[in-house]
Amino acid sequence: MMRRSWLRRAIVFLVTLPFAAAPALASEQRVTGTATVFAGGFQVVDVQWTATVDRSTERYRLESGITLKGWLEWFIDFEARHSAEGVLRDREVQPETFATRGFLNDEERRTDVLFTDTGPTDVTVKPVDPPDVRDPVPPSALAGTIDPLSLFLRHAAFDSAEEVCSSPRPIFDGRRVVAITLEPLGWETLEASSEERFTGDAFKCGIRHEVLAGQYKGDWPGKGEPVEVSNIWIAKPEGSPLWQPVRFERSTGFGTVIAHLEAIEIIGEQTTKRLD
């Protein structure tokens, strides 16, 4: 149960990490990309994503996938795919659907959430966590929430880095309502390395999260201790119209987790642009 809980707590950060890179300027743009996650200096997770925004219809579709690598896949049999669809209008998102498909240690895991402008209206999850495993989410806690993928698409469109790091609306992933607090920490210069592709100035944001409803009742590394601050660095690499996450750090019971933007491709303008 400890390993499962650590994985669940990390998922919300890993699946949303790429979508500050989603496009929002041309009539239709598509972004595909990958990020590599390291723990203790070893590669443990690959994240892949595709984001499409059509300005003519004001619709978006986001997809991401998580695959375990290295020593982590020896301990946990896990894979997940996530998707979200909705409307992007005047830099505000209105999600319509959010879904996950995957498995954890031979157990199928599915989530389907339907949204309206007031929040989630229909939620289906498999398996259902009993009350002795996870606190139920009361309907009152769902008002005004959006899914995690749509949240980061929304923040990608802000003009300044300080706005990107402003505290967002609560998110609902089908099982939990989570409040995320973002703190602007200023500009830093990142140097490219064998692991990190991006080099240049990036804006650092501190991230804290608090589970407002749907708290998991099992044990996990660090349970009962103050929530550690995660950090994300955002930038606009050459050719990118919007903010993109180029680095992420989070302390866990398994050591420091670091994610690097590995490659990104923007399709839909007059030319195709790549960071790799």
C-alpha cells in the first residue's frame, strides 16, 4: 500500500506537467512532447503527451501517458493514459470530459468524469475505493473544480510568468479534490546537461498541494509531516507562443524526483518547431 500511495500522490504532478506547453494562438496547433523523470539519479518514468487546440471551434483535446522505467517498473506494474476535452474561450477553459485508463499491479483502473460550467456532474471510477480506504467526496466539494489537464492548459495562456504562478482553481481527478497553491520565486538561469535539454532563463514557481476531499487513508512515506514544496521552472523556448515547463523537482519518500523536458514539437504554424 505504501508504494501505491506514493504513486497516486505523484500522478497529479506528472500528468499535468506537460500541458503548460499546450498551444493557443494559431487556428489549430498540435503539440507533442516527452519528459523524462529521474529519482535518485535513475530514470524511472517517461511522460508523453499530445495537445490540440482549434481556435476556429474553440475546442481542445489533451492526452498524456505515463510509463514506468528502470528499477521502478520492477516494483510496480503500472501504466496510465489520461485525456480531457473541452472549450477554450477568452483564455478560460470549460472542461467537458476527463478520463483515465490504465492498470496497477494487474488491476484495471478507469475514471470518467463529465463536467458542466458548475463542475463535475457525473463520475464513474473503477475500482471504487471503500470508505475505510478513502474518504468520500461530498457533492459540495466539487463546485467550481476542473480536471488537472485543463487546469494547466488554462495557465499556459497567461501573459506573464507571474500570472502562470498564480494560485488556480481546485482540481478534481475523479477521486480527490486538491487545492494547489503556487508561489512565484523569480527568474533563474538553467544550464543544459546530459539530462536537461533546455538552457536559458526560466521562471521558478513553488507548488504546494492540499487534499480537500477524497483523502487516502493508508500509509505513505511522509504521512503526517508538513507538505514538501515542489518546484517547477517555466520558460518560452524559441518558437513557442506559450509558457512551457522545462524542469520539475519534488521531494518524496524515495528521494528527489526531477523531471526534464526532453523534446517538444509544435505543429500547425507555417513551420514545425522542435526542442530536442
